[in-house]
Amino acid sequence: MEKSVEYLKQEIERKYAVNYLPKDLKIIDILEIEQAFIYRDINTVIRIRKIHNRKKNYLECIYTVKTKGDIEYDKNFEKVAHIYEIENSIQEDEYNELIENKISNVIKKTRIIIPIEDNLNVEMDIYYGYLEGLLTAEVEFPSEDIANAFQRPKWLGEEIGYKELSNLSLSKMTKEEWQSKVTKETIENNRKIILDLKENDKI
């Protein structure tokens, strides 16, 4: 029987494009991820995710509830929601049943975990299927102060807005819709980076 793990945490992340790969690229984990959303209302979404850890060779399925917390205003007087999430491990057969009732596209991606300074990690996602050609990098932070003070390494590109290219948004888009959000040069550069990873047996 798989143990169920439940916890509440605040999600503090920043998301970036990728300019190039560092020469001293170090990979500490490679995850094959399949995910979809099964519920959504104005404050809450529920995501299910199946993860195969290639380095440690194990499979995990996770049921995640994300909900908006306190609403604040940023310097431009726009609403900013604190996002909280609760996660539970579920059995693979439960995942297979739940995904039958998905309300979104299924997203498939390879996640590469890359360590950087200050004990932080970059989670670089390579997408497949209708999202092929998309490459993003996220950094998760232990506090808002650390997130605000973060200076990205040069190999990471411009910050990507969560509203336009969040996984929730991507799960509702067509190929043409997400490609309209990025330049052709970016997609071509992404493909070169992905090819380089494959040719050097990184993925």
C-alpha cells in the first residue's frame, strides 16, 4: 500500500526562458511527467500527475489541490494571489481512473533538475506532443524575500509570465495558440538546446 503524504505549502516560483546550456551542466534528476487537470473553479484547481524518476527508477502519482490564499496588490496596483497547494500520493490505478475525467489536455514533459547557487535548483521542462518546441525553466524559492532578490544565471533568459504560459494555461491551448505567445526564434533556439541534450546523452 502506497503511503499517502499530505502537506500545505505556499508556492513561490519564478519561470524563465532558456538562452543556452551552461558548459558545466550538472543534472541531479530526470523526471518523465504526465499530468492533467480534473477540476477548476475561480479559486481552486486540482491536478493529477504521474512521475517516473529515471535516475532513481521509481514511479509516483500525485493528486494536487492548488488554491488562492490572501489577495494583495503589487506596485502596479494589480491583484496578486498567494497560491497554496496540498499534495497527496495516490495509486497508479487511481490516477488512471481520474485522468478519464480530465478537463484539460494531457501535458507530457521531461523535467531536468539542475543545481545552481544558494542551494536552489532549476527545473527545466522539455515538452512533447502539441507543445513540442517549448522549453521553460522554473526556480522554486523558500521565501518571497529570496525570490525577489534572485539574480538569474546568464544561461536563463527573460522571465515568462505565469498567466500566459502556466501549465494550466498551456493545458487549454492548441499548438497554434501557445506558439503565438513566443517568437519563432525562441522555438528554434529551444529545438537546438533539446537536440544538444539528446546528442550528449543528457536526456
